Amino acid sequence: MGEWFDTGGGPPILLEHRLARYWSGLERASERRSGASHSVQGSEWPDSDYSRACSVDDYVELIPLLDGNVIVLGDEPFSTQVRREPTGLLVARWSYAPSKGHMEQVLLDAPSAPEAPGLQWDISDGSLILMDSALRLDEGGFYRVPDVEPGTYRVVHHLYSPDEETQVLLIWIRKGQQLSARGSRP
């Protein structure tokens, strides 16, 4: 059915294409945005966008980048797939399943988005990229996802286990469902 995306170990991120060139990966964020190309050596990457992505505490969080936000898909670096839905996108994060075919069938039978609190994500141009948070756009490691209409989207997630051998994190990105405060849970 769809293509699965994997990272080198860091959390995947979903962001607008217009913002992707400003994502610094492992470089110091301030140096990347100012045009310098100094890389940070060592086991930690202070002030990098990668370190910001790694610091999220939930399955899905927004972090700021210039005049927009990036969705960080936290937890483990599971294989990720993005599918178009009538009102937005469905992001699937494969925790475990006996086979790819089994997971594809689970996704075909997946439940609808829950009526639960979520995040608000404003998308200005509709062209999105899924990428490895450790990399910059010019280093590869990205996947174009289906375009969406510009607008305000509600982002909700649910850990779905239809049977004992399968678990997938489902993340719905739905247009036109605003929350009470920008980028926060009501």
C-alpha cells in the first residue's frame, strides 16, 4: 500500500517544505540559520534542532521553527507511513506486527480519529516533508508526503492494539478542527 519511512535512530519530524531548509539537524541551530556551517562534535548536540526534537516527552509534540511549527513524532524511531484521508492525513507508526501485510490490513481497518484533546497545527503552504530529525534537508533522509490544503489542523493520536501481536500509533491530522489555544491542548 504505502511506503514506510525509517530514520537512523532519531525521532522523525513532519514539517512544511518551506521550513525544511532551516532545520539544522545535528548542527547548532543558530549557526545554521546565520549561514555558518560549524558542526558540533561529541555525544550531545547543544542548541541543535535534533536535541530539541529528542527532548519531547509525548508521542506527538509541536516545536517552533521560525514562523511555524514542526511535529515531532516522539518515543521510539518506529517505521512511519503517511496516508491521505478525506479531511487530512493519517500517520501510522509501526510498533510491532507479525508482517508488513498484517500491518497494512490493520491500517485498512483502523478506527476513526477519537474525539479527544489534541494539538493545533497551522499549515501555510500545504507541502509537507517527513524527515530524520538528525539530518538537514540537504543531507537527504526525507520523504515527501501528500500535500494538504493550507489551514488549521487538529492533531490527535491513539495507541491502537487490535490484537495481541499488533500495535500501531495512529496520528490523525484533520483540517478545520480548532482548539482553544494555538498549539496547545484545551
